[in-house]
Amino acid sequence: MLKRVLIANRGEIALRVRRACREAGIETVSVYSQADAEALHVQLATRSVCIGPPRAADSYLNPTALLSAAIATGCDGLHPGYGFLSENPEFADACAENGITFIGPSGDAIRKAGSKSAARGLMRAAGVPVTPGSDGPVSSVEDALAVAEQVGYPVLLKASAGGGGRGIRRCDSAQDLPDAYAAAKAEANACFGNDEMYLEKLVLEPRHIEFQILADRQGHVIHLGDRDCSIQRRNQKLIEEAPARCLTPELREEMGRAAVAAAKAAGYVGAGTVEFVLSPQGQFYFIEMNTRIQVEHGITEMITGVDLVRQQLRIASGLPLDLTQEDVTLTGHAIECRINAEDPFTFVPSPGRVTAWHLPGGPGIRIDTHVFSGYTVPPYYDSMIGKIIAHGDTREQAIARMRVALSELAVEGIKTNTKLHRELLADERFFQGGTSIHYLEEKLRSRAEAHK
Ligand code: ADP
Ligand code: ADP
Ligand code: MG
């Protein structure tokens, strides 16, 4: 196994990685920006290194600072977490060149699978269904108009380097396209420093269904079942569940096979996620592969009993998978609510000092958070401050447990989106499960109407 791992991230995922390392007897080194000196992942650390000023670009996104920290502290591995540099192929290469094991796929596999436009061609060649759209990037408005004409409106313009729902614009007609193209390009440039765009047909009223993958260096690839992440706002996930209740066993098997084929086509190693949209008619299409651990990995852990971060550490250490596809069984149902420091209905971020903090508990409840009473949420990073996961024998039980958990959660000093979660978990349509990716935005619209 690896001996000492640099945890190149912050927040709850830094704690999650630390736990898995400690359990496996691996030493850890934490890093922090000047804004995170008081953070839990630093307080708990026996060794930590300040990597720069608060702005992510100057610290958690600074490859040189992270590599220097890893080298100076004698680390043989580096865990990138999610976000930040986790899907950056140059960073993965730089780690390897410096003799540090990047806990994730190779730079080459990230390039192949992680570039959203390039992945489409790769997947099509591997026989994985892909939404109709451009072959690779589109180079101009004229190019985009021609492809859109061919596949038919409505279409989505997407940034090749996109993530977190950024750099995506819907176009319903040729009139819309030039403005949408410019807006998406500008957003992509601002968010990712890369404004390459591609285009795909919009699937109407789909669900977002994704599969968790594990692949070792020996060439074994398995999937750990699916997650339904259709509760989204602005293409960003808010609630996730596993397994997806809309999949028949046959469709689950077919999509699982496609996900494994997708990972094999990319020469993938490590934990990863293959994302699909699923039409109401049961047609599924590959949309992207996330070449890292996912925020919502915990719900898969709850229904499979597999510790995904431990598996990442084993795989990076060169060990073969210790389970086969047949060993994977899905038990019960799990739901996750992402708790964000923001106004529950305007979504304006609400950083600041948490003056009181009480967490729920009880059977089937898991909470991953870095917050404590007296902690100050800095304004510089993602607003997610924790995740509540509820597991039950059935979806109904998981929902009931989540409702109780949300009623117990008490946070003072900052705003959180807990109230929105309480409303969603009490919503009949959510309970019935009849939701597409538009459900949340529709609900927010009708709620705003009612409160006018
Ligand atoms: P998921 O939630 O499915 O794991 P997301 O796309 O929502 O994936 O991203 C996970 C986290 O990483 C979020 O906190 C998001 O803000 C952040 N993130 C995603 N893509 C990028 C990127 N290219 N650069 C920086 N942060 C990103
Ligand atoms: P990101 O990299 O930002 O996560 P994705 O390509 O995964 O971007 O798309 C974000 C979300 O947008 C998806 O989770 C899904 O809800 C929606 N979406 C993506 N592609 C399509 C499509 N072709 N048709 C309909 N909805 C889509
Ligand atoms: Mg996505």
C-alpha cells in the first residue's frame, strides 16, 4: 500500500479521504489555503502545509504549490478529491513525473474520457449510445448552426471542459443560437480557462442516471450500480438516490454493461462515474464521464457496502480489485441531500460564522461534513457544507429517515438550504418518484408564483 498521501483538497472530502487513509494505515498530509487555517482537516492533521492565499486559483488550483508540498513532506501518493485539480490531466502527469502516485486515472485516460467532446467519439466507437450531436468540438457559430440543423432543435451547447453545470446553454431555434453560443463560450472561458464548445441534441424530460465504476491496473472493470441524480437546479445536483427506482433489472444490466464498456474504451483506472440521460421512453445516452470520486459516492457505499475511497487507495497501490461484478449486490435504498450555505430559495451564498450546529443521527443516517460550531464558512469556495445520507430497507424508509434527519438539523449564524430539502422530501411528486431533471426548477417556479 501507499505509505503517505497528500490530501490535495478541503472540506468534507478532505476528511473523507483522511478517514480512509487512517483506516488503511496510510499517513496523511493536509494542505490548506490561508482562508482554511482553522478548518477541521487542518486541526486533525499531524502534518499540514499552507499552499497559498484564499483564492482557489492561488492555492487548491495551484499545481506547483501542491506538488512542492507533496515532495517536501515525502508523500508517495496524492489524492485530488473532487473539483479543483481532480480532472486535470497535466496535473496527473506532473505527479507521475515526480514519482508521486496520483490517486485516479492516468493523464491520458483523463484526456480521453474527461474531455466531454472527445469522449463522445470514443464512446460511439465502443458501441455506447451517445446523444446525436457534433463529432468533436464545433469551431464557429456557423458550424454549430449546421450541426443543430442536422440533429434538430432543441439542442444544448456545452463546454468541452465543463463541470458543475457551467458552460451549458439550451437553444430552441436558430435565432437563439448565436447569443447562446457567445454566452456559453464566455462562461466556459471564465470557469475553465478553455472555451472549446460542442453541441448535442436535448433529450426531452430525461432523468439523470449514472453508474459508479471501479477499474484496477490489472484490467478488471466493474460497476457498483446506478444513481438517480435528477433533482437538479441549473444542471447541478441537489438530491441523489441509489438505486434509481425507474430502472428495470434488464435496463440496469444493459446500462451497467454500457458503463463498463465506456470505462474500458478509455483505458480507465480507479473510481469513476459514467453519466447518462434516460428518456421517458427508456432510451439512454452517454453524456459524460467524471474521472474522479463523486460528491454523491456515499449513497453507493450505503447500498453496496463497498468503501469507494478505500478501493481508490488499493487500486492506486497496484492491488487488484477484491470483488467481482457478481459480488456486488444492491441492498436497500439511499438518499443524499447536499447541504449548502445559501439562501434556500434565492440560492445566494451565505458564508459566515456558524454559531450553533446540531446534527441528526440514528439508524441509517450518515453525515459527511467538515463544519463544527464556531466554524466560519469562507466565501471563496463551493457552498456545500455537508451531506446527509439516509439509508433504509426501502425507498419509503429512506425518505422517512431523511425527513426526520432534516427536522433535527439545526444551524445558526448562516443560511442553509435545509428548508428547501424539507419541502422536497415532503413533496408528493418526489415521493411518487415521477420526476425528470426539470422537476426542481418547475417546483421553484410554481412556488415563487404562489408566494407573489
Ligand atoms: P458531482 O456533483 O457529480 O460530483 P459536479 O460536476 O457537481 O459533480 O462537481 C463536483 C464538485 O466539483 C462541485 O463542488 C463543483 O463545483 C466542482 N467542480 C466541477 N467541475 C469543476 C471544474 N472544472 N473546476 C473546478 N471545480 C469543479
Ligand atoms: P456537467 O459536466 O456540468 O456535469 P453534463 O454534461 O453532465 O455537465 O450535464 C449536466 C446536466 O444537464 C445533466 O446532469 C443533465 O441533467 C442535463 N443534460 C446534459 N445533457 C443533456 C441532454 N443531451 N439532454 C437533456 N439534458 C441534458
Ligand atoms: Mg455531469
